[in-house]
Amino acid sequence: MHTNQHLISGTVYTAQQYLRFFEDLATSPLPSPIYPDNFLKPIKKGYQQLQSALTQLHFDNAMQNSIAQFTRPVIWLFITEPWCGDANANTPAWLKVAQMCPNIELKIVLRDQNTALIDQYLTNGGRSIPKLICIDAQTGEDIGTWGPRPAALQNLIPSIKEQNPNFRDYVHAVEHWYVADKMQHLLAEIQNCLSTWQKSAATI
């Protein structure tokens, strides 16, 4: 399947451009021209979370080898939003992998400027983010997708919602899972994605 890249609208960010955009949102004393005022608190919290994770994130030898062995030229189209807790918990590791691998071109777009695009990659009928689409740089074919959460957490979401009908309690329960997990499930899935997407080159 060819990614519907013609559906992309709004700004397409590199990793550095996205981080600069995020920082401007989180630190500006002026209201955002893009987001309502009630989005400011999760954006500020998310930026601190993202920066902290990027600073503390260290890959073991196995992950570094997986990145070094990824030789297939690809585009990673990353659909996200700075106010999204799941996005800010998962984005740092994907950004760091892309920055370390010369064969990965990262393109970041905002979900709410790209509803036609995200609608091609729904999760259980919803526009859940973050969503990463891996695209063969030469053929334009979709190789695979990831998101919006590690599978271990995604499988728990129905029970977490049932146990926490109040949205704020639900958010806290999900945050607790991320803190306790320390990215272990995420990093294992990224390694698996790198291996799977590299191997699939022989079949396309």
C-alpha cells in the first residue's frame, strides 16, 4: 500500500524543528494561535517529560546494534500532538533512533492538521496517537506501522478505562504504567520493528 502522502497538510517537521515548535509552545507567555488555553498545561508538562526522557535515555548494546544494522532507506512519518500524554511518553525513543540512524528520514506532522491522513491509520476506529508509518524511501510503499502505545499497555486500556471512569484517574493510571515500565516494552518493540522492517526489504 502506498502511503497517502498527498494527504499531508500543514507543517512537516524534522525532529529539531518539532522540538523547537514544542519548546515555543511550552515557554511562550502568549496564548497559542493553534491550541485552546486549556491545552497549555498538558503541553508544558509534556515538554518537560520529553526533555527529561531525551536526556536520560540510553540505549544498550543490543539496541545500538539494531540501529547500526538498519540499512534500508526509509521515511518515518510520525503523527503526533504536543498535548498528548501517550505521544510524549513514546516520542523520545523514536526520535533518538531516527537521529542515530542515517537511513531513516523522520517527518513529523500534527494529527489535527492531518485528519484525512490519520483516518487511514485508525486504532479501533479512533484517531489515537502517536502513530508511526514506516515507508520505503525508494518505492513509497508502506512497510509497517506502530502505535499508539506498546502492545502490553494497549491490551490493558479497556480494563484501565473500566476501573477508572473518571478521565483524570484514567490518565493517571496510564502515566503510572509508563513510569513503572521505564520504556522496556517500547524499546523491545522498536527493536522488533527495526528487524522486521529491515527483513521485509527482500520481499518488496
